[in-house]
Amino acid sequence: MGRSDEESFEAGEPIARRVAAVTALYESTQPADRRALLTAVNNPWFRVRPQAGPPVERGQRDDDDATFVRDAIVPVLTDLGRPDAVVATEKGPNRPHVVIALPTSRGDWLRFRVATPRPPHQPPRWAIFWIGLTGTVLVVALWGARRTARPLEHFAEAANRFGMDVAAPPLDEHGSYELRRAIGAFNRMQERLRRLVEDRTMMLAAVSHDLRTMLTRLRLRADYIADDEERAKALADLDTMTAMLDESLAFARDTVTSEERRPVDLAELLQSLCDDFADAGHAVSYSGPAHLSFTGRPVALRRLFANLIENAVRYGGGAEVGLDAPAGDIVATVGDHGPGIPEAYREQVFQPFFRLEGSRSRQTGGTGLGLAVARSVARNHGGDITLDDRDGGGTLVRVTIPAGE
């Protein structure tokens, strides 16, 4: 890559002026001091030595930088009164050199050998080639990596969707041969699990139907019990069994819900629930934004928060409901002023049919499915539920759901 005329002149002018100055100084120096003078002016890129006759050009080669610098030196030397200079180029170990020979007034010649400077912005040609080749290879490698990684990203997204919804659609089989095999195996596994869950739900529905028939018969027979107290106890037990049966079936259906996701205003949903409980005479309040959009399953979400508020009312005398959306998550809290839940039981209470109150009476508690249903709904939305102590006493239930869900 050659230089412009301006760049060549800027590179050649200081060399020509230095050569002319050294020659003039050499001519005015006594012969005994000339060797010391030449030793002082020599450096790795600028060498000068005397010789008896005119120079012989050797090792000349074409080089853009050397040629341009050489061509720039000649007119400068001419302007400085040295048109008799002989200027040539010579191959050096790393860079080409410009060789300048000037006759002195004493009859000998000074031979200058100057390394041609390389402009800072101009790298060597081999560097430009390798930089270009490396850049091309990097671009191709990044494109290939992205093309390979994209199906893997879709695979991971499908696995994440399946973890929240067993009815999620299968993943398209594309990509490399190995990836297509993995996706095919994943789709088959998803289909088998979906059928297993559906079969379980159908079995529970069938059992529920048969049990309801038996419970209806038992209820009719209980009405013929002569003792009023015994009849009331029998009917209460039948009511408890019916409620447990209904809640068990609802819990099983929550794990394989077919409810479509759609936009829902969580703030309005929580305010509506709080108003319903307040209208029924319970101490329930809401604090948070007036609106908060979210894409989810409205019926399931309503069941989730209704269960939490009902538990707070039943065991804590009231509920304080809050809503916030920090750092990409939606966080809903339900606090109460009850006795709280011991830390050792804060995971067990999410197990189906587990109750801290062991009487199993409908008057003192539910069936033990409320928190299990709530956590199932939260996890189906990619979130979770945790329990903590509330400041001032009681329990604080925290529901965290990704805002992007």
C-alpha cells in the first residue's frame, strides 16, 4: 500500500535535511575529529560512513514506502544545494533502506543508510492479510455458533414450558441430526407424561363419580337414623367426605389444566377478592398499584389467592394483601396476625392433606389442600410460594411469579 505525496514528503524531508546537515558538519570538521563526529550521529536507523568513491547500487528492490521516500528526498536535497546526491534503495533485514551518497568538498564521499519509516496507521501487508482472514474466520465462527445454538435455545425454552404446563405443544424437530434425535425423544417423553397425567385425572373423575353415587346413597340412609345427634354427625361426616372429594379432584385437575393463558389485571383480581371477603365481614385489606397487567390463567390465579386469603382469615383473623413488581418479578404477599407456622413445618404444609391442626374437622380447618393447590398454580406460572414470619407476629405468604410469564 503506497503513501500519498504529502506523507512521502513528510517522511523524506527530515531525512534529507539531516543528511545535508551531517555532510556540512563533516566538511567543516577537522580530519582528526571526523570519526568521533560520525560515531555521535550514528544510530540503529541512521548510519553514515565515509568511502573513497561513488556508491554502487546493490540489492535494489521495489518497495512502495522506500521508493516514495527516495523520490521525496531527491528534490529536498536539490533545494538544499545538493543536486549531486545519489539516492537508491537497498534491502534491509526488516525494512527496506534508502541509501544516500554525497560527495564532500574534501574529495571523498559520505554514504548514508537510513531505514524507511512506516507510518503509524499503516500496518504491514501480511498483518492486513491476517487481520482480514482472522476477522472473516471469527464472523463465520460466530454465525455458525449462533446457528447451532438457536435450536438449543428453543429446546431449553420447550423444556421450561413443559415444566410449567404438561399440555405445552411439542417442539419442532430441526437442527443437527443429534439435536433432532434429542428433540424427538423429548417430545415423546412429553406426550407420555401428558397421557399419564390425563389418565390419572380421568381415573380420579371416574372414582369421584362412583364415590358421589355412594355418598348420595349414604346420605339418604343417614336421613333414616332415628337419633338426631347421630344423624347430624353422620351427615357432617358425609359433607366432609364430599368436600374432600371435590377438593382432591380440583387439585388433580390443577396439575393438567387446559385453561388458556390470557391477559389479566392482577391488581384488579386481588382487589376484587379483598372486597368479596370484606363484604362478608372479614378484616381484609389491599395495598398496591391500581393496575398490573400479567399474562396467565385467571381462574387458576383467582383460586390461588382465594385459598391464601381464606387461610389468613381462618387462622389469623384477617388478611393484609400487598402487590409489587420489583426487578422483573411480580410479588404478592398475604399477611395475617395469627399464631404463625413453625419453621420446621413450612414445607410440609404444602403437601396435600397435611394440616397443623390434626382434628380433621371442617369446623377447625379445611382438608389440607389449600396451600398445595396454591403452590401448584404458582409453579405452573413459573413461580413459587414461600412462608416467612411477619413483623409484629403472624405469617407472611409471599407469591413470586416472573413478570414475563
